[in-house]
Amino acid sequence: MEDRTFGTPGHPEVTSRRGDLFSPACPTRQLLDRIGGKWVAMIVKTLAEAGELRYAELKRRTPGVSAKMLTQTLRGLEDDQLVTRRVEATIPPAVFYSLTPLGHSLDEPLAALREWAETHMPHIADHRSRAR
Amino acid sequence: MEDRTFGTPGHPEVTSRRGDLFSPACPTRQLLDRIGGKWVAMIVKTLAEAGELRYAELKRRTPGVSAKMLTQTLRGLEDDQLVTRRVEATIPPAVFYSLTPLGHSLDEPLAALREWAETHMPHIADHRSRAR
DNA sequence: CCTCCTCGGTTACCGTTGGTTACCTGGTCG
DNA sequence: CGACCAGGTAACCAACGGTAACCGAGGAGG
């Protein structure tokens, strides 16, 4: 008998309890789905360091990003309330992006992850490349 | 693979300096490419908590995972030296997986991320669902 | 005896999604 | 006349993830 009901007996309620990382609404999964995007971590870091930046400037500081992906990523972060978008109705219009407090709070665990990556990834990549 | 033209001005050397998060060999990007996988965080957490588990047991504790993805994920983690695979040549053969010290060290920043997710994601998801 | 199930996978196939390039707007500055 | 600003839209492709089938050995049930 295969229990596909996530092991939780009779609990249709999704309360996203702490510790139950395997619930359908697992917050960690949702978070990783977002910050796992190719540009998210980069943009968050850039904004965390630079404060407020306008679109073209942010694009310049994100080598390799296309306009579409930058816009798309920023929209997503806006929806998540991690960045704010501020438009100055000048001519030409200037659009500024900056992190919200929530965005800054995300940058903290993200910084821990960055540090781990910078410490350990080179070794991993090294071993990996010669092992395979 | 990741050797695409990042506007890198003739720099075949990849030294992965700290602080240069935008180099082609950006360690944070590489890390996110790995742990961003759908099952990686889940498996690392499970192994971090349970210690050593055999394949079928790990599969049971990872609701929704297919044999293919579990194997594939574990192989990747093996290549990264985050988990070790131990085979007991009994009949039937038993295969055990556990975290390496490196894997455990990764679990620490990952735990910070989990905590952030559990704290803030519900609010984000809530706002997101009613905003769009 | 015969069949089903478990263990630990591998392989083939297939759909969705993420990311990319290319091309469009439309106003302004030099 | 062009480039720059801040994007939008369309088409395309590879990778990620899922399903299904298969493997060989052994144990359980009828």
C-alpha cells in the first residue's frame, strides 16, 4: 500500500508547520524555487550592497543578464515584496529598484550561503572535475 | 557547460576570488544550481537528522520522489562529496547513504535558509496570492 | 509450484519550464 | 541620424523532472 498522502494521516489542512518540510506547501521549497533562479541571488546581493539602483545601472552590474530576464526577475521579487520599484516620471522616466527590509533580511541567510559557497565550492568543483 | 560568453574580457583563468560573485565560476551560482534542485534540500535535511539511511528508507522519507530522481540526486551529492554511499554486499545488497562532514557543514547555512523560509514565506505567499 | 512484492537501481521517453536571442515601442539627447 | 532609456513580445531550445518499463535475486503467500 503506497501512502502518497505525505505520511500525514488525515491532514488536508496546510498550515505550513515548522519542522514539516515535506508538506505540499513547504516554505523552504517555495523559497528555493524563487532564489534558485539564475539571477535572483546576484540581483539581491547587488541591491543589498548598492542600495537603490536604476534599471540600466543594475543591468550593467549584472553581467550576462538579458533585459527580459532582469525585468522578469525583478517582477518576481516585487511580487514577493523583496524589492520595491520606484518610478520617477521625469523625461526620460527613471525606474529605481531597491531591497525592502524583507529583502535585506533574506540577504542575511543568503550571505551565509555565499560564504559557504566561497569556502567550499572551489574544492568541490576541483574534485568533481577530476573525478568524472 | 558554464563556459558561455559572460562578457568576460579574455580571461580563461578562473580563480574564483572572494567577492567576485559574477565571475563565470561564481561559487554561489554553482551552489545554487545544485541545492536548487527539487529534492536536494529535502534529502540533505533528512540525512542530517537521521544520520545513515538506506535507499528505500530514504525514499520512504522523501514523499513524492521517484526512484530516478532520488538516485540522480544522490549521485550528484556524491560527486560533490556531500554524501557517502556505502554498499553492504549482503543478499540482497544494502546501500546506505549518509552526509559527509562537508554535507553537515552545508546543512548549517541551509538551516538558516529554512528558518527564514518558515518565518517569512507564509506571509509572502499570502500577499502574493491575493495581489495577483 | 507459481505469483507477487521488495531491494536498488537503469534506461527510454515525454512534457513543462527556464532562459536565450531577436525584434518591437516611443520619447529624448547629442 | 543614431544611441540610450525601460521595457514588451515572440519563438526557440536545452535541461529538469516525471512516468513506465525493466533487471535479477530472494522472501512471503496461496
